[in-house]
Amino acid sequence: MDTSVKYFHSGMAGAPVMSGTVGSLLAVLDACLVNGFGLKTVNSLVVSNNVATATINTGHSAEVDTVVEIAGATPAGLNGQWKVTAVNGSNVSWETSGVANQTATGTISLKLAGAGWVKEFSGANLGAYRSPNILGTRMYIRVDDTAATFARVIGYETISDINTGTGLFPSAAQRPGGLYWSKSQVVDATRREWILIADDRMFYFARAHRSDYPEGYETGAFGDFIPTKSGDAYACVIKGTSANNVGGVY
């Protein structure tokens, strides 16, 4: 099954908390785009009739249609990324192919797989991410998460360090300092709801930053879109707001 699209949300077990605190948005991006989260030791992994079922007695983060990553299993054909087809209590299942009926051995782990992006540069509550896909534009998004209630985001064609790059979009003339991604209406550590959907070239990030309007999600995005011009080297988009919107409903 296709595992290219990854789906995450703040209600998953082990999900990083986005709140009105410095650096909390970067924690979400690190987990979802790069590292994955919810690492657990698998108590048993059984293959039966081309379905693998992992049992994790301490609970897990998986949901149907999320993508998990298995490591440490023998046979090795069970390692890698799999789209979850069923969840039943402590059991997580997915379809396999070419693996005989058996109980796997080894020190086996399971986590929600990251989307495969690379964090190329970092600083104090700063991060620059880009797609690993060589067929894409491979442009960067720089995230400044040094404020408590919002982050600033900007695209770059090239970056040589976390504070130096070329080809800014939006440009300094269009929007000095970049666009805004709101995090929280107030400065506190209360969890704000979020949803992130990504593949290895594009991600969408929705955030419910209003405590008095929890269903009001603001959306941001970054990555490559399908161009209408063949060979378009600039088919990359960034979405945010022109101001910090924590005081309004958007």
C-alpha cells in the first residue's frame, strides 16, 4: 500500500504539544516532518495470511491510514514503513506481501513514520527544512519560533546557514520577516489542536490557536505544487498570514 502521505494530529498518543511557548511549533515540525514520534517496543509481531499484527502492551499512536515504521524485526521484510489497515486496542495491523506466516523475532520497535523531510539548518528556536526529493525544487522553509504565540515563516531558494540565504519568498519588500503562523491566543503551556498532512514534497499544517473558538483552524502550507509549465524550477509555494492572527478568528 502507498505510504507516501503521512497524517498526524495533536490528539495522537505521544504527539508533541503546540502551545503558547517558544519553540513548540518547531517540536511539531521536527516530529512530523523529520523524526516521527510515538516510539514503542513491540511485544509481538505475527504474520498470518499476508497480514502483520503488532501487539504493543504500553499503547501506541497508530490510527487506521497512518503510516508506521518498523525496525529491528527478523525477517527483515517486515522492517520499513507500512500503512495501517486496522487498530484494535493494543494491536496494530497492516498488509504484507511475500512474508510467510510466522512470529517475528528481534528487538522490534514501532513508531509513526516522519514524512521524510530534512532539517538542514537550526539555531536557537530556529529551523530550516526542505524536501529530500531530487525531482522537486528543493527549496527551504525557514521557521522562526522565537516568539511565544506565533512563528514567522519564509521560503528560500538557497540557504548557507540558518540566518543567510537567497531568493526569499515573500521578499523583504513584500513582507519583512516573512509570514505568520499563529500558535496560541495566550502565552501559556496549554495544548492547542493541530493537524499536519505531508508527503516528501509538500505539507499542510492547520492550527486551532483560539481557546474560545477551538474549531477555528488556521492553515499554513509549504512545498511543491504541480506546475502548468514544463520544467518549472520555481513551482514552490508558501502559505501563511500577513499578520499575527491570534486576536481574531480565521
